[in-house]
Amino acid sequence: ESLKAVALRMLLHSPYYASRLAELDAGLMVPRQPGPCAFSGPVTILACRDNEGFFRLVEEVKTAAGEGRDSTASAGAVAIRDAE
């Protein structure tokens, strides 16, 4: 999805689509773009305590694992371990 977002922003600022915005209303289709993925089992994420932003990302991953409909992993199956 991020590839689509970048491409759409570029196209919205191009001279051709500046006057044809309605053509982009339906969004974009990127051939052979991989779809969403899911954990298939327990996951251990190694984190360094010095990287504060990383722990926020890990919490987002744990939340997403718990909300995933097609995932067999749950938020409890995502473990965080100190890399040191």
C-alpha cells in the first residue's frame, strides 16, 4: 500500500493529472504488488533499550497481531526480548 501512496502523490502533482484529478479518484492498481501478510506463529522481536522509538513500533506490531483476522498468531504470541 505504501507504494501506491507514493505513486498517487507523485501523479497528483504531475502536469497531466493536475487537470484530470477525477481519473485518480478510484485509486491505483500496482501489478504484482504483494498483499498484506500475517504471522503464522509465535514471533520474537529483539530490541535494543537505547532505541526508544523502536519499542513504540513493537507495540504497534503486537497490537496488529492481536487484531489480524487471517493471522494464527495473537498479541500474546509476539515476544519482545532485549538484544543485549
